[in-house]
Amino acid sequence: MSYNTAIVLVGTGLLGMAGGVVGTFAVLRGRSLVGDAVAHSALPGLTLGFMLVGTKSFPVMLAGAAISGMFGMWLIGWLSRNTRIKADAATGAVLSVLFGLGLVMSSAVQNDPSGSQAGLDSFLLGKTAGMISSDVFTLAIVGAVVVALVGLMFKEFKLAVFDSAFAKASGLPVALLDTILMAMIVATTVVGLPAVGVVLMAALLVIPGASARFWSNDLGQIVVLAGAFGAISGVVGTLGSATWSDVPAGAVIVLTGAGIFMISMLFAPERGILHKVVRNTTFSIHMTRDHILKALIESAETGSTGMSQKSLAKAVAGPGLTIQIVLALMQLHKLVETRNALVFPTATGRDKGIHLVKAHRLWEFYLINEMDIAKDHVHRDADELEHVLSPEIVAELERRLALENNTVLPSAHPVGEDS
Amino acid sequence: MDTILGINAIAFWIVATGALVGISGGILGSFLVLRRMSMIADAISHSVLPGIALAFALTGSRAPIPILLGALFAGLVTVALTEAIRRYAKVGEDAAIGVVFTTMFALGVVMVSRFSANVDLDTDCILSGVLETAALETVNVMGLDIPSITLNMAILTLVIVSIVFLLWKELKLVAFDPDLAKTLGFRPKFVNAILMFLVAAFSVMAFEAVGTILVVAMLIVPATAAYMLTNRLSIMVILAVAIGISSAFLGRHAAFLLDTTVAGMIAVATGIHLVLAVFFGPEHGYLARKIANARLAVQTNIEDLLAMIVRTRGTDGACSLPLETAHKAFGGGLRARGVIIGARFMRLVEVKGIAIKPTREGARKGMEQLRKHRLWETWLAERCGLPADHVHEPAHRMEHFIDENLADMVADDLGRPTVDPHGREIV
């Protein structure tokens, strides 16, 4: 690996980490587009810095960009608070006008023969290739400061960001903390602009935090993960773009981050889509199983023995295929058995079915007699609750309704007058 | 042809194109701003890039139809992905927008670099469009040489105006009360889809002409400025359109004078309109509100003064308030003096020596205040059950906002009482 590549890797890694850590607070507070706004607002200041100093002097341009960026943020806040303009319109208006102003200024500069475009041209897409060790040094400092501040004042930031009223009442200087957070976001955005450009810097602030959210509910874990995801995006993205020499590294970094986001959204345990799908499917299988058992018990009450698959499908009112699959599973778990093309509950199945029927009817009885609800209004409620009423609750209901144990009440709505 | 209507042809087409962008942008933007969808517009305008790049890669040309289709496809994907993320992720809508549009933009950048590296889809073009060189590629329509981008923009504007005109009622209702719209049988989802479709179409057409930044600016800023100037939707749309056209005109001229990018200057021009609207807008503008507040403060203070004077009424019917008491009551200094001067200016009081006396009009007004005050105290005590020592403060504040009608209604409701909870007379 060449020295240059190593430099760029370290730089983008640090940038990704800082962006992820600091951007998480914005994301979790519903202000994800702050980075976008800052990045666009920074252009006039960046250009002004260039115009004042004459040659491309990084620190002055960055300082100008930072001031301009903070001004944009302040303006958005002022408009939202003092006029009827809402936050989204304020953000869009400020960022596009300030960026337009920046374009005007930079175009004027470019028409001046002494103006060299470097730094201004790459503003849109970034130019990691141009990174030199002093740039990485700046990034390292910013990254270290960000991580240190967030680490040291974690509890304070957490409280100020998520429960500012309580924080204020506890004596925390909420406005000051908010300003520090804003300043860190601005600083990170501004140092990242030359590397990855405007739009993509906004991405580095949002995507890692949003991805990390899928993996945890704990702010500390989310922040750490976001930092890691950001760093990985930076490094992997840079490596990837090295193989595609004509593609700006910023774009590949963002795509890497997006890839991590997709993986998180799909596969994260508990909050990921796959997990949810599995959980929902299991639940509906259980529901269908319970309904089948109930149908079998209730049909046995009216004297018939066993039910055909077709009549089960009608009673349970679900897609035929689902019924078949669930029946097969139930046979596997020895809850039902088939004889002469009719389905019968096994002993275990009967026990479970009786419990369900009992729970359902008890609940209906309770609703009708204790809660004064009309007879034809109780079925749906009981239909939902029967699956979750535990034996203890059932026993308690029986006690309250002064019934002997194990009575199975008659149905409040016999078959034939079903809803 | 070098001049049109006496104006330099190139300048004419630049302004015309910009104005068309302003018209469509102003119309669409009004609905977006009202529905707080400004950032979605920002997102769509960025995420059409991969669609454009794809269309270009597939057809090798910059003909409008494939590009439009590509952009619409990208727009649809954007909206669908944003919806999906919003539903499944535990982060807000803003994060969903942020993730999707930046990713799409990055994808677009990759595609542009890979597929069209040697074509003029360069940075400047993306940012600022090609307004300056618009007049170079013309199409002959009925004997007139119209730049193709202007023609495309004109057609789009016509389509947008027609659709908005046809769906005006639906758009209006869905913007202000989507639930009512649903219960009445309109289809908010369908209306939204049409709006998003038009925004995507606008983004792509305008993008080619004026670049990303002006697309966003023309959608959001004129409409926001118009929002500060009126409370009526139809007026807001008209104002937004007017501001868009004005910005195109001013922006182009300023850019010419300062020798800089036209698109950027038009964006700045929209910003200037916004600043003016924010400060000088009647009713909602910063100045207007400050003035209204000041007037209210003056009126309230003078009414308080009159009520104070009238309370000194002796058995002979004469009222006289020592100057010093008045000064102290208003905290002394400039404020106290200002109130007294104001009251004198309005011929409500006269200063005789070290005392202030009311004029006839002043006495009348003062008695009115007193009546309202005491009626309200009575109402609070009898209808709200407040104890007698709790009613003065709220009545003191409320008395300024009770008009004749309300005072009479309160009096009637209480059965025309003659004394307040402190035993004082109500006239």
C-alpha cells in the first residue's frame, strides 16, 4: 500500500468516525438534514476565505466555511422561531440561497485569472486523492476532539438532547450544550467537505447513526456503533474507489455506508425486517393453530366427530394453503391426527383447545355480565384475548365470576348466529 | 435573430427559461411548503441524478423523453424507499429522506463518472445548469427559433398549470385537511402521488436548464416568501409565481452586471425576495408584528391609565390622579412619560398642575374600562368560583380584550349586577 493511500485511508476513516458519532445526536433528534444544511451554507464562507487570502489556504477557508455554516444554522433557527415559516421550508430556503450565493461568489472568483479552482471545484464531489498528511492531521484533531467531548460529556449531552426540560431543571446549561453539539457538527462537516463534497458529507452524518439505530436502544451503544460504521464506510469506500479510478471516493464511501444500512435494516436482531417477518409469521401460525383447535372442540360440542379440511378452512376463515401448512405442523407436534380424511384433536390438542374455548367464553361472559357489553359486541374482543389469557388469569376470572373450576360455559353466540 | 421584442435574444431566452422555472416551481412549491414537504422536494431534486444518468447511458442522448422517464423512475424509487425506511426504521422521516437521497445521489455520481465521463455532465452543469448557453441549441417552432430547453420547460409548465387547475379543489383540500378529504371521497394518496410526480418531472426538466440548486430554490423560496405575505392559497400561488418571474429577471441582470453565474444569481434573488417578505410582509412580517405589538402595548397602557384616573372619582364626580402616582404606576421614567404624552395626544387626559384629569372622552373610556373590569371580576367569582382576592389580576388583563358586545353579554348572563365582588359599583 502506498503512503498516499494509507494517508487517505486514515483520513477518511477518522472522518467517518467523527461524522457517525456526532451525527447520531442529530439523527435521533429528528434533525438529520442539519449536515446537509451546514454543508450547503458553508460555501459562501469558504469562497470568501479564498477571496481574502488569495491562494488556497486551508485553515482560512475552513474557518470561513465554519462561520458561514453556523450562520446558516442560526438563520434556520431564527426563521423557525420568529416567523410562521416552518423548519423544513426554512432549511430548504436557507441552504439553497446560501449555496447560490456561494456559487455566485465562486464563479466571480473563477473568472478572475489569478483564481485557482482547486478546493472550490471539488466542493461538490470532494477529492480524497488530494488529501495530504496535514489534512489528515486536521481530521485527526477534529476526530479526537469530537470523540473526547462526546465521551466526557456523554451523560450531559444525552440528557440535554433527549429531555431538555428535565436537563434545564437539573441545572444543565442546555443552550450551551446544544451550541457545542452544533459546533462539532459544523466542524466535522466543514473538514469533511474537501474530501467528500457537500451532499455526501451530509450522508456521512446521517447514514451511520441511522444504521446503528437498528442494533440497539442504548444511546451509548448506538453512538459507538455509528462511529464504527462511519469509519468502516470511510476505509472500505476509499479502498473500493481506488479500484475504480474515475469514480470520486466520496460516492463510493456513501454507497458503502448505504450497504451497511441495508444490511442493518434487513438483518439486525429484533429491529431488523427479517426478524420482524419471522416473528409475525410465527405469531400468525400460532393464531391459526389456536383457531383450528377451537373449531375442533366447538364442533365436537355439537356432536360431530372430526372435521374435514374444507370445513376447518371455512370455520377458521384463512387462506387454504395456510390451513394446510399449519395442520401439517400440528400433526408434527402431535396436536391433531387425521382419520378417514377427518381431522381430530389428540389428547394434548383437546386440552389446549378446551382451555382456549374456556378462555374465550369466560371473557365474553365477563364482558357481558360485568362490563355490560352487548352480546354481539364481545366476540371479536374475546377472539383476540383468548390467545393470551394465561391459566392463572382464567382461574382468576372463574373465581370472580363465582364459577366452579373447569366449567366450560356454553357459547354466548351458538353456531348459526355467528358474527 | 439577435433581438426579440427589442431585447437581446440570448438575454430574452435566459429570462424566459428562468421565468418558466419560476412559474412551475412557484405553483408546485406552494403546496410543498404548506404540507411541510420542502425537504422531500430537496431530496427528489438530488435523487433524480441516477435516473438521468441511466437514461443517458441507455440511450446515449439527452433527449427529453428518456431522461424524463429515467428521472421519474428514480423519483418513484426514492419515494418508495423513503416510505419503506420510514415504516421499518426507528428513525424519523428526516433520517429516511437523508439516507435515501444521499445514496441515490452517490449512485448517480458513480453512474455519471462511469458512463458519461467524457460528456459534458460536469460539476458546473449539475450545479448551475446551462442557462447561459441556453440559446445555442434551438428548435424551430412555427418560424421562431426557440431553445430546446426553453421549449421543454414551456411544455412542462403548461402541463403543470393544467393539472393544478383541474385538481385545484383536491390539492387545496388535501393540503389543509387530508382527513376531511378522505372522508369526502377524495383520494389524498392519489393527489399526493400526482404532486410528487410533477415535482420529479419539474426537477428533471429544470435541472437540465438551471442545475440542482436553483431547482430547490425555485421550489421553496418564492413559495415561502409568498407564505409570509398572505393567508389565501390562490394569492399565495400567484405571488410565488410572480416572485419566481421577478427573480429570474433580476437575477439575470445582476449576473450580467457582476459577470457571474445566472442560476446562482437567480437563487440569490429569490433569497432577497424572502428577506423582504420576512421583514416587510403585512401582518406576518417582522416589522408589522413589532408595530402591532407596540400599538397594543400603547393602547393597553393608556386604558390602564384612564381606568386609574377614573377610580379616583370623588362624590362630586371629579376625577384627579396625582402625576407622581401615575408615574410610579408605570415604573417611572420614559415609559410613564410616554403613556401620559400619548393619552394627552389622543385628547383623553389633561395635565393640570401636578394632577391628571380626564377629558370627557377620556372619562367615558375610563368608565367603560372600569365596567368591563368589574363585570369580569363578577363573572369570574360567580361562574368560575374564584375567591374575591383572586379576581383582580385576571380581570386586569382581560379587560382590554372585552368589547362592548361581550361586556353586554356578560352583564346579561349575570343578571345585570350592580356591585362587583369587592362591593364596588358597576355602572
